[in-house]
Amino acid sequence: MSLPFEALVRTEALTFGLEAARLSGLLIAAPLAWTFLPARARAGLVLLLTFFMHGVVPRPDLKALDILHVSGLTASEFLVGISLGFVARLVLATTEIAADAIAPTMGLSAAQLVDPSLGGQGTVLTKLLRYFGILFALSAGLHHMLLAAVFHSFSVFPVGSMIHPELLAEDMIGLTARALSSGVRLALPILAILFIAQIALAFVARAAPAMQIFAIGFAVTLGTGAVLWVAFAPEIAGALTELARGAEPTLLRVLSHLAGNAAR
């Protein structure tokens, strides 16, 4: 009687670990509120979510596996979570692209801040707009969509199933192109007005050199940019909410392609 029980414990532990790997990939890739938690808190969140999902997801038929096979399955599960989280990352990248395009014109590109969530540096405006995007993504329920998608993924292909990441190329290219186009589209009106303001300052400096207009040009540009961000905030919020709400069909399409259903 001890052997079946030991085999059951090993199978349950392996299944729990693979489910945790899938959820870990999701939480690492999706730049939502949990990104700013300490590492231990994120690990605890992964274990908590895995605990709740473990009892209701379909049970895989896992046989005795060697260490190489288990390592391959862990990497596969991690890739599933990364793929789902990357959809959310590209949705929120729209605000970062817009901020990176506008920051040099506003004179904010010189001051760089360390960004631990992305492992690099960014401007103050980029960091501010990222928080702005996360806020509206949460209000649109993007975190609910992600958790529902990863829960649904256990039904589409249980842990240990073969996945087809090669079918995701078209989806990821399309998402990246949409993030770039949306970010540039959000930034263009503000960039155009700031460009006109700088031309006006140049004409004033040319007409009255004694005024030293460029001495206050930075303050004028910065103030104009801040006013424009406030004025265009409703349009930016609407675009972000629309992008976040449109993530659900994209997540389902990613799951379908990972399961091996090629795009028609």
C-alpha cells in the first residue's frame, strides 16, 4: 500500500511544481501591480494561486520521469506563462512608447531613473505613464483576464502537454506592431503642439535676441507638456482601456496557437 501512496505524492508534487512554473512565468512577464512586490511576496503569491488552482484543474497522466524530462516540462510550462504575460506587457508598452517619444521634446530625457521592474533605466515621464497604464489596465480587469486565461490553459493543455510556440510568431509580431502604432498615435498630438511651441520660441528669440528667450525655454516647454498631458489624459485613458479590454481575444488566440491550432 505504501508504493501507490508514494507514487501519488510524487505525481501530485510534480503536478504542483509544473503548475507553479506556469503561474511564475505569467507573474514575471505581466507588468501589473505584483511586479513591484518583493521577491518573497511574489513567490508566496505564486504558491497561493497554485494551491487554489491545483484542486480544480484537470489531472495530467504523468508517468515516471527522469530529471531531463522534468526540466523540459518545467521550461515548457514557464514558456506558457511567459507567453500570456507578454500580451499584457505589450498592452502596457503603449504608454511607455508614447512617454519615450515625448520625453526628449519636453527636456526630460536627461534625467534617467533606475527601473527595477524592467532591469534598466527610464525617464520620469515613462515611469509615471507606466503607473498610469497599470491603473487603467487594472480598472479594465486585465488581471482578471490573465488569471482566467491561465486557468483556462490548464483545460486546453494540462501540465506536461506538448505546446507549439512556433505558432506564436505572427501573434507577437502583430502585438508589437500594434503597441508601436498605438504609442506613436498617442504621442503625435502632443509632439506636434510642442514642436509648434518650440518654433514660436525660436521666432521670438530671433526677433528679440536681448530677451534671452531660450533661458526660459525649458520651463515653457516643460509646463506646456504638462498641461498637454492633463488635457489629453481622457483620450489616453480611453485608448488604454480599449487596448486592455481587447486583450481577452488575444489571450485566447495565443492559447489556441500554443495548443497547436494554426491560424487560418
